[in-house]
Amino acid sequence: MNNEQSPSSQHSVITQSSAMASVKLQLGVAGLGRMGKRHALNFLQNVPRASLVAVSTPDADERQWAKENLAPHGVAVYDNYADLLSHKGLSAVCVASATAVHAEQAIAAIAAGKHVLCEKPLGISVEISQTVVDAAATRPDLKVMCGFSRRFDASYRDAYSKMQSGMIGRPSVLRSQTCDVLDPSGFFVAYAEFSGGIFVDCSIHDIDLALWFFGEDAKVRSVHAVGITAVEPDLRKYNDRDNAVGVVEFNDGRIAYLYASRMMAAGQEDATEIIGTKGKLTVNMVPTENHVRIYQPGGIRHELPQNYWGRFRAAFTTEAIEFTDSVLNDTPVPVKLESAVTAVRIGAALQKSMITGEKIVFQESGSEGDRARL
């Protein structure tokens, strides 16, 4: 029996593959603030299997930006999110609005039968975040993912692979930081009213790294945090700080040490150190914009990325491509949605500890228990 394909069947396979390759995900972006603009341009320019077809924002200035930068490429611009969801042919939404409406918009998209890529965090509280997971459970046919961009960064993926190979033995301590460049405009004060606080907004990335490197099933025993307002005292009216340190203790004895800041003078400084029983791995411990060194009288220096996007632009592209592929290929999303709720639970507990000054302990079930006596 001849198992080789006939020329006609070979042609059929080639035609089918070409057709699959030409299928594109029709996607819309909700919110056109800092991150929304970046997501919109990213999907428009860098994701071959996706087509940005619509965006929405209630802000007139943001709509004007969209009309100038997106509409010429055939992208529809709406002021109402419901109109975005009703856009003909739309099958997926990237939610990049203000944190306070992430869950509301993600749930609305799920109810409308759309796949969802939601910016972190899913919500400003555990309860709100869980509502997204619950909504997604009612539509197992849809792909719903929270975007933790560092999992898509080439350096972090390389470090994770090396750790998995046993190169540093058992990872025991993770030290990680998210440190934003100082913004003298007061943006972070206004944003604090809706962000969930510095641990939920900034350290959520480092918390997610701890869950990734230590294992998704890692259980938290306790958290303790402190913070200060070094440059923005008005943050206190929103129970927030511009610098904070948190310690997360896991049931198996491992520790995550987290630092978050809003006042870096030189630029964005996001770095991680994974310390194991046989060695350690570091990622971006000396932040650099590129490989250029500037030699001048008085010393040698290099420049830093000036914001989070400057450091992780390529990771966001990889994230968008892999989310798109998971939808079109009907494969699991790269990041489990439930992990996003765990990250918010830890971040919210750290925020609570920072404000109250109390150590927060967790029950074995993962929920908060009675506070520890200090």
C-alpha cells in the first residue's frame, strides 16, 4: 500500500495551510491611556495574525489621537465600550482601560462571546478579580488571559529555563523590584485612587514572578510590608506610598522580597534575583537602554529605559502573538487565569500590611487568617 499523498491531496493540504495562515483575529482595544495606546499600536504593527479593527475610549483627547493614528489604517473609533463589543466581526478584546474597570469590561466581553486579553490586574480586589474567573468558567470556549508581560520576556524565560534545568539547585529566595522613573506631573497621585495601591499595581509583576518560579501551587504563609511617601505625600490620602518593601513567606519556607518605587531618577529599574541552593540567576540587575557606553570627563555611564514599555516592549509583542495564536489554534493560553487572582490576593495583603503595620497570615486554604502578633 502506498502511503504517499497524491499530488491532488498534497495541493489540498497546502491550500488548507495557506487558508489557516491567512485567518486573522479581529481584535479591539478598550482604553487609550498610556497602556491602551501601546497595546493598540502593538497589535496594529507587530502581530501578523491579528487585525486591529476597533478601539474605544470615553476620553475626547484619546479619541482624537486614535482618529489621527489608527483611523487611517481602517480602525473604527468608538466612545462607548458597548459599541466596540458590537463591532461587526470582532472576536477578541484587549482590555487596557483604567484598573478600576478591568473586571467590568472583561466580564462584558465574555458575556458578548469575545476572547479577552486583560491588562493586569484583573481587579483591585480579590473578590472583583474572582468575578472574571467565574465569568470565564461559564464560557470554556473562550480564551481569557491576564497579561503578565514578564513571563513573555526573553531574559526571564531564559532564567526560568535554566532554573528548571536544575542549574541553581532549588530556588529558595526571590528578590525582585519594579521601580518606575519619577513623574513630577503628579500622575501617580491621581492614578492611586483607582490603581489598588503600589503592591497591586507595581509589585503584582514581581508577585507573579514568584508564583512562576516557585510554582503555581505555592501557598503563602504570611506577608509583611512597610512603605514611605518620600516625594508624593498626597498618596497617603489614598492609603498608598511611593516606596514600599514587602516580604512574602511561603509554606514551604521559601521567601520573596519585593521592592516597589515611583521615584527612580535615572529611568526604569526592574530587576530580579533568583537565589538557589547551588547558585543564583539575575535578570537586569544593571538596567541598560542598550549596549552603548558614554565616555566623558568624570566617568563612564550608560542610559536606562525611561518607562516600563521601554524595557518590555518586545515582551508585550510576544504576549500579543501568543494570545492570538492560542485563540486561532484553540490551544491553552500561556498564563492561567486563576494565577492572576492569587497575585492580587498577595498584593492586596501586602498593601493592607503596609497601611496597618501588621503582619498578615494566611490559612492553609490560601485565605487570610487572624493577624499575627508582632
